[in-house]
Amino acid sequence: MNGRGDSEIPDAGDPAEDARRARWTAAGTGALLALVGLAASALRFAGSAPTLVPAAYAVGAVVCALASVLGSRGRTRRALWLLIAGAMVMALGDQFD
């Protein structure tokens, strides 16, 4: 090897540590997106937006909250797909605004 000594790829870590990190990431991201969706829903409900807009934000927030629960239980793949779906529902509400 001609490169520096610290440029080698480190060994893969503990699989349990990786799973724990993925579980916390999914749970934390789901909770954060749920809070943001509920805040956006409350702000749009108080304004003059059509009824569909705050409903879309609220539904997206509920989907993200469900993803957070699934992520905390170790179902990270399903949680990440639900996070994508929840964000897409909230984006749809943004398009109607």
C-alpha cells in the first residue's frame, strides 16, 4: 500500500450496534416529522387554507408517528418506507396550499 496508514477501510462494526443506531434513527426521525406535521397542520388550520391542506399535514403526521413506533420496535425497513409515505402526504398538502 502506498497511501497513508490511516486510509484503510475500518472493519465493520458490531451488527447489534448498527441495528440499535438504525432503530433510534427511525424512531427519532419519525417523531420529529410527526411534530413538524402537527405544527404545520395547526398553522394551516388557523389560516385561510382549504380544509384539505391541514388534513394532509395531519394524516402525514399520523403516518410518521406510526413509523416512529415501528422504528422503536425494530421494524426499521417498514418504518423508513412509512416515513417516505408520510412525507409525501405532507408534500401533497403543501401542493394544495
